[in-house]
Amino acid sequence: MNSTILALTLRQLLGKRRALFMIAIAALPVLVAVIFRLADAEMTPQRWTAEHLFKGLIVTIVLPLTTLVFGTTALGMEIEDGTIVYLLAKPLRRFDVILSKFTAAWLPAAALLALSTIVSTIIALGNDNSSILIGFTIAIVLGSLVYCCIFLALSVFTNHALIAGLIYVFLWEGVVTGLFTGTRYISVRQYTLGVADLIAETSRRTFRADIDGAPALVLMAIVGVAALVLAVRRLSRFEIRTNV
């Protein structure tokens, strides 16, 4: 990994407008959790936190949107601006470039998402169940890692990575996986829920994922590594095309 590329990319990604936008998204679960605590809800805090706050809001909306912005922008903005040519002209391994860009995308995304999950879960539960807090936070961090791998790879393959990412998140994960059970094994959302279910140790009545935790962890590793490998190979071919 190249520390210079990492530092420069972090500086670009954490610009004022983008940072404020991402903070606003991350603050949404906290706001919803506060409303839940102030309301006279009939559902238990554990079940509401698992089903509505975590599954319904954080994993379904906040997690993919946050990683989509960071993942597609880390390298995609250089490809769109044409500055990628100067980066590839330097004697750097393509693996180092991809790893640096991935790290720059994942670190702020994971930090924001983990903080949002921790604060909103504590508010909703009132420190009532630490296993839920730990399980959900770990799942979110791992889910953000895989999402960033995929969205970074998309930015290398297409100039419309943001649109492709939105189609994957809201059409594939939001619609298709709900209609066809087998497609859930090609869904980062389902992997994240599976890991949360494994670590959180909640009852089946409180929270239940469609994929078991162990297969979800294996699939996370496979998909994440495969996405980065494909991104490295694509970036190597990109260099050849620009020199022709």
C-alpha cells in the first residue's frame, strides 16, 4: 500500500461538502433511535433495534449508500478527471494503487458507520444488551469492507459506477433477493445480517437472518478478494489502453 496515495485520496474524499453529506446520512439512525425512545412504542427495544433500526435502516439504506459514495469516488474521480493516467505512469504496482484506494474508501466509511451504529443502538437499547451492540457493529464494519471492494471495482469497470451500484443495492438486493431465495447468496446485505445474527446471540423471535453466519463470513471473504483481484487486473489493462 502506498501511503502518499492513501493520504491524498483521504483528503479528496473528506472534502467539506462530501463530509457533511455523509455525516448527515450517518446521523439518520441516531435521530430515528431518539424518536423511538421518546415515543410510547409497544415493541421491545431489542426487537425494534434489530428489525427496524439495524435491518430496516442501517443495513438497507445507510450502509450501502455510505460505501457507494466512498467506494465509487476513491478511484472513479481520477478516472473521470483523466488524472489516472499520471498515476499509472508512476512505477507503482497496480495492486498497491487498488489497495491504497480501497483503504482510503473503507476507513472513513467504516468509522462513520460504526459510530452511527454504536450511538443509535445504545440510544435505542439503553445499554440493555451488549451482545447486540457488538454483533451489529462488527457486522457493519465487515459489510462496509465488502461493499467498498465491490464499488471500487465497479468504478474501474464503468464510468457509471454510481448508477450500477444503485441498481445492485436497490433492485438486486432490495427486490430480486426478496423474490428468489437462492439469490440471497449474492447479496452483501444478507451477508451482513448473517454475521450480525451469528455474533449478537439474539433469540429467533427478536432477529433472524436468512443466511447463517459461517457461510456469510466465507462469502464475504470470497466476494471481497474477488472484487479486488478483478479491479487490479482491469487497472492493468487500463494502463495498456492509455499508452496505445
